[in-house]
Amino acid sequence: MSNPFDLADDTGYRAWRDAKLAAYPRSVDDLIVPLADPRHLTPDEISALESRCARANMAIYSAPHLPAADKSLSTQLGRQLGLVHLEGNYLADEDGLSSITPAGNEGSVKGEYIPYTHKPINWHTDGYYNTLDRRILGMTLHCAQDAEAGGENALLDHEIAYIQLRDANPGYVAALMQPDAMTIPARMDEDNIARPEQSGPVFAVDPDAGFLTMRYTARTRSIVWKGDAVTQAAVSALADILATSEYILTAHLAPGMGLICNNVLHTRSGFSDSPEHRRLLYRGRYYDRLSFSTRAA
């Protein structure tokens, strides 16, 4: 069976590529699906979410009429879409979700990690430092409170990044599929446990289901790229794509809105808020991909 991510199958790739680019949303508004109650999806709502995810590996839901701080909105929505195996960490809440908000106390442990500050976050996929048997395949990001200014998320389907890189030079994709393309040096991890050095590919194809995954960070510290010329050129070309791609979508999540995705590339701009208006998002990381095989009754 043809797989568009097979570098030896240019015909299959071209057919898939053309269809993918033709269907890809050109406005973030095309990703938004209003939901009556994310905890109890209707068949039509599931179909609407599925159609967005089929086009872009992501969708944005909107339910502003419900209490935005209700964490069950994202967890119960996720369960209906196959997101069951939640990755927790020692900074996460007891339910496994992470409350992404600026750390209030100077010197707090959370304040050592950029997501818990007002600083911008560069392009990445979640869990890029995980071992390959703990790949983060799905992610949710639910907005309980947006910032007073800033805090937008730029979004890019990793399949689009793959297309643009492969179109530039298939050898770049091959280089970033090497098992030692990107290495995260040993350090203390988010669970305050010594994490060994972790190498792996940027792009990988699931051997069973055939879908594409991506493991990436644009950070320049605490990361080592393979030193051969083609890998270095591929890293530079990918950075250029992420700086200029016409397919990048920028979203401002308002209270009651949320992102569901197959761990697409994303950023966060810097932001400002106040104690009375504190930006708060609930993030869920899952070992599952989104699944729409079960329809609501």
C-alpha cells in the first residue's frame, strides 16, 4: 500500500501532497467548531472536528457559554476523541493536566520553565525530549483565561512542514529521519529526575499505522544536531520554513476555546497580564492520536 511519506514513492507523495495543500485551511477561522457542550459531543460536532483534523491535524473548539475554568471540558472532550493515556509530570495538577500560567513566586520551580513565564516560546512539538516509546501524539490546550495582551499561538501542521522541506530537497527529509538527527543532552527533566541523553529522528513514520510524527524544537540551547553537512542544511531549511511559511495559522484562544491536535508544531508569543487577569490554559499531553472512529450516540 502506498505511503506518502515513503521517499522512494514520488508518485504517491505527489498525489497526496497536492490534495493536502489544496484542502489545507488558509484562515484560522476555518479550524473553529462551535460546540454546545464539549463533554457530550453530537455526531455532527464530531464530524466537524474530524473534517478539520483531516485537513490540518488540528481543530479549535469554541464553547464560550460554559464556565471556561471547568477542566472537564477538555478532558471529557478528549476521551470522546480517543485521547485516553494522559502524560502527567510533577508540575502537572493531580488530574494530569498542566495549568499553564505564570508562576507567582520568585524562585519557584515552575518559574524555571518558560511555559510558566510571560516569555515567548519558539517553534516546537510537545515532548520532543521524550524517549521514543513515550511519544506525545495528541495534545489539548484549553483556555480558561486569556492574557490582557499577547499570548497568541502560531500553528503549523507538521505534515505541511514535511511537504515544504521535501519539496526543497528530499535529502533534507532523509537526514532528519536519521535516528541520531537530534539529540537532547542529559539533564534533570520536568519530573526532577536525571534524564539521560536522548537521540532520535525529527520525522518518523509509525511502522504500524503509517502516520507521520515530528519531534522538534527550535531552541538553540540544550540541543545537539548531527554534525554532517546535509543535516545542518536541513535544520537551516526547516528554520526558514517556520519563519516564512504561508501556511502558518495564528490563533488567539479566548475563554472557552481550545485546541485539539495530533501534536502539531506551535509557538506562543510573549504576553502581559495582571493578578486580576491572569492567563491560564490547561494543557493535556497524550500518548494517543486523535481518533474519530467512535461516534456519539
